[in-house]
Amino acid sequence: MDYVTLSWTAPEHDGGSPILGYVVEKRDSMMNMWSQAAKVDKDTFTVKVTNLFEGQSYLFRVAAENQCGRGAYAELTQPVLTKLPFGKFIHSLLYVLYILEI
């Protein structure tokens, strides 16, 4: 799997200025540097983060933005391990076994 779908809810308080959008950041769990993974509008609460490497663990965080700037991040406490869904692996394995029998 080379993507993760993240969902969140709007913050209870907007800091006195309407929310303009959200910034989603990611980082490899073995590194300390965050990078922007997505930027979405104020009505979007789900994002598909792509271009991830299978077998890597990632951390994600989301912050709301308004005219005053970026708010506090909501961050996952545990890393997400990217891996193939069970069905895809079995399908590929069966295909390889079929090829080998010919």
C-alpha cells in the first residue's frame, strides 16, 4: 500500500478567526523532519496521503489554518505501517504460483 487515508474533525475553537483550511504533514517514524503531505479547504476532513513506501512507518499530523496562522497540531501517537492489503498479496502469490506451474 502506497497511501494512507486520514480523517479528522474540526477544532472546537477557531481562535477568533474562521478556519480557511487544513495542513497535513507526514514524517518517517525514524526521522525528525516533517514534510507537507496535503493542504485542503475548510470543508474537507479526509485526505489520501500518497507516495509512501511499503514497509515504512509514518507519523501524521493535522493543523487548522486561519487568517492568524496555523493552529496546534493534532498528531497520531503511534506510527502507521504501510503494507499490502491481505487480498492483494494472496492474489499476487497465486499468480506467481500459476506462472511457475506452466
